[in-house]
Amino acid sequence: MKVDGISYRSIWVDPIDGWSVHIFDQTKLPWSLEILRLTDAAQVIHAIRSMQVRGAPLIGAAAAYGLTLAIKRDASDEAMEQSAAQIAAARPTAINLRWAIDRMTAKLRPLAPADRLREAYLEALAICDEDAAQNEAIGNNGLGLIQSIAAKKPGEVVNILTHCNAGWLATVDWGTALAPIYKAHDAGLRVHVWVDETRPRNQGAALTAWELGKHGVPHTVIADNAGGHLMQHGQVDLVIVGTDRVTRQGDVCNKIGTYLKALAAFDNNVPFYVGLPGSTIDWKVRDGVREIPIEERPATELTTVTGRAMDGAILTVRVTPGGSPAANPAFDVTPARLVTGLITERGICAASEATLAALFPERC
Ligand code: MRU
């Protein structure tokens, strides 16, 4: 996608040295666009944990390059397995991280150590290229949904609500939830996006709003609690969110607060769709509420807020009383019965075991 006319992916190998890995430091957005150069696996793990790099598909791609950088240092069996385990443990909820590490090790284990580095770069690039292509396909498949809503209200704006950031910053390119919106906007449809701020880390207010603004997509940031009210008053035609893990029966794990949006959408007959590539489906898990590990992040993410002061300085301030404990579960699970449909690179399907298996027969 483009930032100020320049095309970027969200992760890439340095074209000059040919080996180090570049990402945008997402903790600095929307205040400044800073590129980070990662040169070893420890830096990649830190970037994933601190959420300099984030979003399920993108942490999968970062993990693939993290393992590649580890192999550059030591390609032995023992070192590779140790690094793979450390990188896979960086964050627990998004399945793409484990999926990418499994794919890399399956490719590299049979090779002699001396042959691993070249193959690791090729495989990490293949993961990135596939993610970008799959997300564009999600965009094309989801475009039809937006077109059919637009056809029912000619000349009017289609209002779409999204939660967290599931745009190109959260993937290698295009995004999942935002890909259909970019496609619709580029096709000339009148779309407007309600952007949930997404406390505590404000991925909506900081990242989704920034992305949409850079692409020229009309949008409005709302408090996380405003969505239900807007739905009751007919101001939301469609909800599209991304996901960190979908179970084989179609339960959807995503950023904390998604479940409440799904309940409100269900109560108001607003279609609730989820954009995802096949790499986000965990075929080993059925019941998302009971089986998906939910990351508990530091309480300081909740007790403080970071922003730009009027004098331009970036400040972090405390917003709760010093003595109040805080809990910070980072994800929740929306049961399949609340999901209208899953928008994948292979088409749109109901959130059910049978329909997912029909779309991905080789994986189930
Ligand atoms: O904690 P984050 O910011 O990594 O969480 C990201 C999300 O929950 C996204 O909605 C999800 O990864 C989908 S990304 C296309």
C-alpha cells in the first residue's frame, strides 16, 4: 500500500545489504513513521513482544524472518530448534506465529545446515508474497458484499464498523478486514468506516485511522462503547473485523472487545463478517472459548495512555488511581453462531466446520 505516494510492504529485506530485515515501528505511529532494522532473532522477538510489529499475519512473517536471522548466526539443528521454540513463544494467541515457524522448520529440517540460510530467505519471502496475494483476494471477495449493500441504498454511503487494526499494517500488505474496504473505495464506492479506538493500545485510533487517512478513505474514530448505539440507530451497514485465530468450527478469536461488537451486531441484525487468510485457521482447536490461550498483557497498557501533547512531545500519562489494580486480557472469542460469514482468499463461507473444511480440504 502507499504512504504519501510511496509503495511499501510492512516487512522487507534490506535491498542494499540483502540480509537485514526492516519493519515500521508501530509503537511510534501515528506520530512518526520510523523504520526499524532488525539483525538478529532476539530483536525480532523483542519487536513482536513489544508490538513494534503486530497483527496476526505480520507476526507470522516476522517470525519467519526471525528464524532466518537465527540461522544466519548458527544453522545447526540444535540452535535452529531452540530459536524456533523461542520465537514461537513470543506471543501466545495469534496462530500465524506458530504456523509460520512450523512451515519454516518443516522446510529446513531435512536440509544440511550449510544449505539452510538460502532456503530460509526464500521461504520467508514466499510466506510474505502469499500473504499479500491472499489478502488481496480477501479484498476482492469482500468487495462483492459491499457492492451488494451499496446496490440496496443507491447514492448513499455504506457505513462499515471495524475493530482494532486489521489493515496492511497488520499483514504484509492490503490487510484482512480493511482489504475489502480499500477495494471498494478504489472501485469508486462511497464507503465510510467507523473506527473503534480499541483500548487499551488504541490500534484503531492510532493505526487504522492513520492507514485509512493515508489512503483517503473517509472514516470516524469512535469510543469502543459507541458501536452498539450506532447500530441501534441504523448507522452501521456491516461490521468487518480481522482475527488472530479461527477454530475448525468457526469460532473467532480477535482483539478484546470484538465479542461485544458481535453481540450488538446480532441484536441489531447487522451482518458481522471476519476477514482471514487460511493461515489463521487452527485446525487443532474446536471450542475457541475453552481452548484458545488468551494473552494477558501488562496492566500498564491499561493504566496509562500515550499521546502527543500540544507542544509536540510524546507523553505517557497515568489514567487510573495509583492504588487500583488493572487486568488486561488482550483477546476474546466470538462464538461461530454470532458470525455471519468468513471472508477468505478462497471465497466467503459460513462460520462452520463443514463449510471451512469444504474451502480448505487439504488442511482439515
Ligand atoms: O494485539 P494485536 O494488535 O497484534 O492484535 C491484532 C488483532 O487483533 C487484529 O485484529 C488481528 O491480528 C487481525 S490482523 C489482520
